[in-house]
Amino acid sequence: MNAERKYETDIVIVGAGNAAMCDAIAAREQGANVIVLEKSPENEKGGNSAYTHGSIRFAYNCIEDLIQIMPDLTTEEIENTDFGIYSEENFYDDLCRLSEYRTDPELSSLLASKSFETMKWLRSHKIRFVPMYGRQAFKVNGKFKFWGGMVVESVGGGNGLIETLHNEGKNLGIQILYNAMATKLIHDDKGVHGVVFKHHGETKEIYSKSVILASGGFHANTEMRTRYLGQKWDIAKVRGSRFNTGEGIQMALDIGAVSHGNWSGAHAVGGDRYAPEFGEGFQKLSYPFGIIVNAKGERFVDEGSDFRNYTYANIGKLILEQPGQFAWQIFDNKVSHLLRDEYKLRQVTKVTANSIEELAKKLDDIDPDGLLQTIKQYNASIRNDIPFNPNIKDGRCTKGLSINKSNWANTLDQAPFEAYAVTCGITFTYGGLRINSNSEVQDTLLQSISGLYAAGELVGGLFYFNYPGGAGLMAGSVFGKIAGEKAAQFASYRGNNQYEKNQI
């Protein structure tokens, strides 16, 4: 390898998040030499994966399946927990339902069917998982019950996942270059042969037998957000990496790759109104147990239409459409114990009051009279004859409102009252590149671009309009593993045919 301006390897991977490192590890298992280009400095590595809680969705049919993923489960945990089941069919159905049946059927079916074996593969590479008791289960009658088809998270959350993947990569001999921003694909009529990149600001070239793009979407690119998502998206907060600005997608489009998926859609949550422009400060996801109101004091969404992890990725978009692009989440003392840990952070914008009238006067930028009228009508509309149960879609609803609440409706009448100011935080974009079941990037004729693969958030076609929580990390792992294996096989083929020698 030249130490100066030119590198050579079997596979170069653009990005260093969950999908990219799964690419790298899977390729290394096949015997390929791998170099990873990470745009960020080392202390900010991992892309959006580092900003997740490590929650991951996969198919399982019994407790024995979960024990394979979490061998440290104790007898007490097993006896005192109802983990339920979540079949491949359940997973596939959720992808179809939430995308309004627009999801790519081949990719989504592959995601569901490969999810469990990919979890076992992650376990074999030292990734540890634990039950999500704090976020995905409630205790009723002495027993925890999981809901919403998601039960585990990686130890240490997203940061723990990234650290373990990177450590495993280094142990396997994978080279990672930080402050290395890919700018252009090296290609000709026979396909892709490498990447031009800037390393600490100096332009360099890396030649390879195959390239994998795994550098995320364009959620941190203000211009692209506005162009593709529409008005007001330029002022959305960024819940995630500041480095995901779309270069990986653009490099592929520049050589004839075809775009795919929901380019006007994005995963966007509700988080603190005054959070920084980039980073955490999000999410605020216990809204199913209260109400959300806009500047007029009016509800604008059915907070209980489904379990939180089937609605949270669309709440941000709805908030962005409200006057002033903010809202308030309101709860009373009956449900305050159900609020997630993120509501207890010191930096949240929180208001408390001992009466609804006091609360209405305290909330910034809201019509107090409109809020009082909304709460009065809401309280009067609730089916109190239906018992409240946070573990199931309980049917405890409202009747007669312009926007009814379908589940978990409780009167707001028990002090103290709490309210949290929220705005839109974009997590990742849905549009991207088209790949086939081998993770090969497709051109405008829907033919594979020789030597080019993709995985992670820059892949389009899986998610439209909405998103089942935990599916993003799973998709990154499933298609990352596939991309790494297939890219390594292709690199071996090129090497055996002395293809690379003729190209460099």
C-alpha cells in the first residue's frame, strides 16, 4: 500500500456506523482486506447508530429463541416476563402496514426472514443484548409484559454497539481512516474500482475490487432536506449525526445509480423544543398517555392510534406542520410514573402546575383559553367504563371529538400536571439508492453496477411515511452482512481474474 496518496485494498467501505461495520466484519470473515473511510473524527464515529438506544427489532417465535440472543437471562426474568412472540410474518406485516404497502416486498421479506440469524451472527461478534424493560415493557399484576414487537437493546445503547463493532473490526485487522470524506467513485464502463476521498483535507485515492456505500442519508443536509422533503424542513432540529449529508447517495447517482423509495419522507420524532441544532435532546415518546396540543391549544393527532414505536417516527412531521413548529405534551399525576427516563433529564423544557388553569397560563406561546376548552371537551369525551391498560391497545377512547383518541385516554384531572415543549427532530431520511437482494446498487436500467454495493440508511425502498421502531438497526445489520459477503465474493472473483491489476 502506498503511504502517501494512493491506497489499494480488496474492499473499501464508506461510513463507519452499524451497517458499515457489519459490512466490514462480514467481508473480513470471507478473507477480504478491508479499509473503512469514516468522515467524522474518531470521537464522533458511528453515524446515526451512535445516537440510537440500541433498540433492534427481529423475528422470534419462543423464549428459547430469545435465550439464544440473551443467554444471560435469569430464571427469575423468564418467569416474571411475558415476552410474547414476534414472527417473521408479524415483522413483514408491520413493514407493509406502516408503509401503506409501498415497501419493497423483496427487501422487506428478506429483512424479516434474515433478522433472527443476523442477531445470532451479531452475538458471535461480541454484541450483547438485554431486555428493554425501561422502554418497552410495563409491569401489571407483578409481571412485565412487552408490547409492540420489540424486546431487546444492545448493551450500552448505540454507543455501546458502535464501540463493540469497532473493537471487533480492529481485532479482525480492518483498517479505519477517520476524517476521511469520500467525494467521488472511481469507475469506468466495467464498473466501480475505488473511491476518491479527502483525508484531513488532502485529496487521495483508494483503489479496490469492490466498494460498499454505508454513509447514511441526507438528514443533516439543510439544502437537500428542503429540496426533497419540502418547506419548513430546513428548520427542523437534527436528532443524530451531523455528518450524514448525502454524499454517498450523490456519488452513486453521479455514475448512473437509480434513486428509490420515499424521497419526501423521513423518520422524525418529537423532542425538546430548545434542543441544540444537532445531537440528542430528543426524544419525548410517552405521548400516548397524555395529549399533544399546538399553539392554539388544540389537539392535532390521535396520540393513542397505535403503540408508541409504530407512531413516534411520524410525530415530528406533524409537529412541524403546526403554527410555530412546536407543541406541548401534557400529562397528569395518574400517568407520570409511566413517563420514560428522557422526561427526567435536567435540560428538558418542563412546566408543572397544581391546576389546569395554572398550567394554561404558564405554557409559552399557547392560547390558554383554547387549551382550557380542549381539555374540558377531552375529559368529557372519555369512555371511563373501559379499563386503562398500557400493555395493550386497550380501547379506552374518546367519543365525539373532531380527532378522537383511540387508546389510553385518561382524564386530565389529577394534580400535579406536567407539560413538555417539543418540536420536530429529524432522525434519518427514507429515500436513497435501489439495491437488489444481494445489496448490489442498481443503475437506471435496473441492472447491477459492477463492484458497487450499499447498506444502511442510504438504501431506499424499505420505509415509506412511517417506520416500526428498531427496524433501522436491523436493516443495517441484515443488508450490511449481505453486502459484506457479496462484495468479498466479487472481490475474490475480480482478483482471480487479475481484473484489479489491469485497472490500477
